[in-house]
Amino acid sequence: MAQAISPGRRSSLDSLADSDSSITSPTRSPASPYSPSANISILDSSSALVLLPNQDDQDSFDFSSDEEQEDHDAQLEIMKLAIPPLPASTVFLYLLAPYLRLGAILVPNGTFPLKFGLLNLFVTAALSVFSRNLWFLLARYLRKSTAEEIFLEVIAKGVSRAKRRRRERIRRPLICVTGLLRILIAFMYLRASVDAVFPLLLAVLPVQTRLITTLALSLLVSVVSIPKSLAAKQVICTTWLSILLYVAWLVAVLYTRTTGTVMPSPTLLQRGALWNDITSIAFSFATSLTVPLSASLAGRSSVPSNKTRRGTCFQTLSILSTVLASLLILPSILMTPSPNVPVASSDTRNITVHVLGASSLLLAIPSVLVSIPPLPIPLAARRVCKLDLSKVTLIFVVVLLSLAPPSMATILNDLTLLLALIGTYFLPAWAHITIHYFRRPISIVIPHSVPNTPQTAQTPSSPPSPDPLLQRKERLLQRRRLGRRVLWDVGVWLLLIPISLFGMVWAGGRLFGKW
């Protein structure tokens, strides 16, 4: 039987209702912290609540700690990678392999003094490590996975429709230049291999034209260049085998030098006006896959999720690969012959040297071809033909260029050298200066925009200013970021920029015959 509640008594439901109304109605209690006297309104709040972890004990002035933003969703980041996630050993392989190719094979043919050669080797290796770290820091600062995306931020930054259209117009030429450089590198490797092997085949086989030799070697290359990713085991194995063949070539060269035998001819015949002892070593330390390799290492689930440890891991791999490459190139400089040493005739030892060098260059081509962006083949053509038309077209272009006359091959070799050196030493310095000196710094803790509440949406007003505490925290973190960047700024302004400008002026004078 229900009992009636007298009007003078208060039930628990009434107490609960009063407490709810006191929460939803901040004006009832003047002493409440939600009252208007507290100058804070729930509906009209313009301050954004940001959770700031205590970083006083974690922040350090090392070069690999950032407080930019939270990590994006892992699956979305992996889908955007130009190279699939790779283990640290494979990343180390692709960081080391470009150092031990044509530039390193050309070093024994140099005629510079020993002291000058050692200085050139150590300075170029240090600049290569420095430029690689610049690429890595720029990619992490801008949260980009390719060098093309970094340049889009440098050239056309913005979110407006006009900026997006401009970015799309610039993206295609950037991809074309990147693909052109890798096609030229593959062409140069293939032609250098033919130059080394063709004279030997003339004395053994009835091969009277370079065409047959070029087609035979390109057929071998195309068989191992079928995969579409650098994560394929076939590409990884051929790259490891290329390094092992380079080590065998180095041992053979040292043996021939100790026995008094000199190689009869250089590997690359049409060097051009820009090729000399200095540029050969500089070309050996040229790289082009730093940004996607760092992103692929960060996308690996086995890598520590901490951003500092990820950065330290990649920088350690970069330094180790450069040191190991320098140690493998150093014996070639120490054994550099005098220009007055007579050239011996070809024998079994020289044949072994040429075959090992050509084989190392041939097995280096698949990783270059796989890294080339695919061509935009129409869908109808892809449905009709089951072959990879993009890969077939790229191989055909490489073979066609390798059959070019000597005068054209000389120009292409100079163009390849110029593009490789600019992309390795000058472009990261230019991007660093543009982003950090001509762009507003990316905020660390201050939100980019504060969402409007229903009440503020009805009355348009100027965007609310951030909270003073957030502004002070932002200034503190920006000063810390600037302090960690001082060493890189000094290196860019005092090393990369002057050396790059001097090199470009020298190259222009050489091409126009001024000196």
C-alpha cells in the first residue's frame, strides 16, 4: 500500500533533484565555483583543456627528442608508407648498399695524393651522415614519409583549395625528377658493367656488338627486378649479394696491387667533365632513400614505440652504415697507384677484378628499379596485358639509354652526378633553412583551433586567445626545440651551404669550359 508523503517532508528523490538542479544551474549558489563571480562560464569557455604530462624529468637536450604531437593511428601510417615496414637489419642493408657501388669501384683508379684522398673520404662521409640526419629530422618534424612530401611543404604549404591545386601540379614534376635520377643511376650501372665485361667477352665468345652484351645483362637484371617492393626477399638477397661481391672485388683489387698488377682500364669509360677523384668519392656517399627508410623503420611493430628510441635507432644505423662503408672504401685509397706506374696487360687476376665489379653493379640495379615510382599505365592496358607494363617500360628505357652513343652517355653521366650530389648535400640544407627560418614553427601544446560551442556559433567573433599557461608552456618548449637545433643550424650554414654553393659554381664552370 503506497504511503502518502506529507508536504513538509523531503524525500530522497527531492534531494537528488535539487542537487542536479544546483549543478545544471550555476547561478543559484553565489558561493559556488560555477557562479558568474568566478568569471568562468561553462557554455562560454574559450579555454581548451590540454593534458600535459610531467616532462621535467623526461626532457633532455639531446637531438632526438621532440614533443610535437601524439602518434597517429598505426594502420593509417603504415598505409601511407612508400616502403613497407622493414626490420632494422634490412634498413641497415639499404643504408649501406648505395655507398658500395659505382663511386667506390672508381676509387682505385684515382691519382690524388694519399693525404688528400683520406681527407676527402672522411669529410664526404661526415657530410653524408649530417645530410641524412637532416632528412630524418625534417621528416619527423613535418610527419612526412617521403622527400617529395617534404618539398611540397617547402614550396606550397597551405590547406586552401588553391594551395592544394598548386601542390598537385608540383607533385608530378617532383616524382618525375626522382624517377629520372634513379633511371639514370640504373643506366650508369648497366653501362659500366658492359664496359667492364665486353672487352673480356670479345676474347672468349663470338660477341661482336655491345647490343648483344647489353641485352644479355639486362635480361639477367629484369629477372630479379620483378618484385614491386624493397621488402621482397628477392630484392633483399640480391642487394646482400651485391655487397658480398663488392667485398670480393675489393680483396681481388688489393691482391692485384700487392702483386704489382694494375687494372688496364677504368670501369666507367665516358666519365664526362664533372667526374674526377673528388666527385667519385662524393658520388659514392650519395643517397636518396633516407626519408622512406626512416619511416619504414618507425612503422615496424617490433621497434620501440617511444619516439626518442626510434630516432636513436635510425641514427645509429645511419652512422654504422657510413662508418662501415668508409672502412670498406679506405683500402682502395691506401692502395691508390701512382700515375707513373705502367699499366700491365690483362691476365686472370684482372679478369676476376672486372667480372666481380660488373657483377656487383648488376645486382645493385634491382633495388634501384624497384624504388622508382610506377608509371601511370591506363587501366585498359593493364587489363589486357598481364605483365607489369610499368616495370617493362622502365627496363626498356634503361637499356635504350645504355646503348646511347659515347657523346650522349658522357652528358647523361654528368647529369646523373649533378642530380645525385645536389639531392644529397644541397636540398636537405635548403629545406632545413626554409622550414625553420621562413615558416612559423609547428605548435607543440597549443591547439590549432578551439571548437565553437553552440552559443558561440550563433554570434561570430574573433578566435579566442589561448590560455596564458599554455602560451608560457609553448614558449618554453619552443626554446628547448631551438636549443636542440643550434648544432644543426651551424652545420647547415657553415658546412653544407658553402660547400654546395662552391660545388655548383665549380660544376657550372666545368660544363661551360671556364676552367
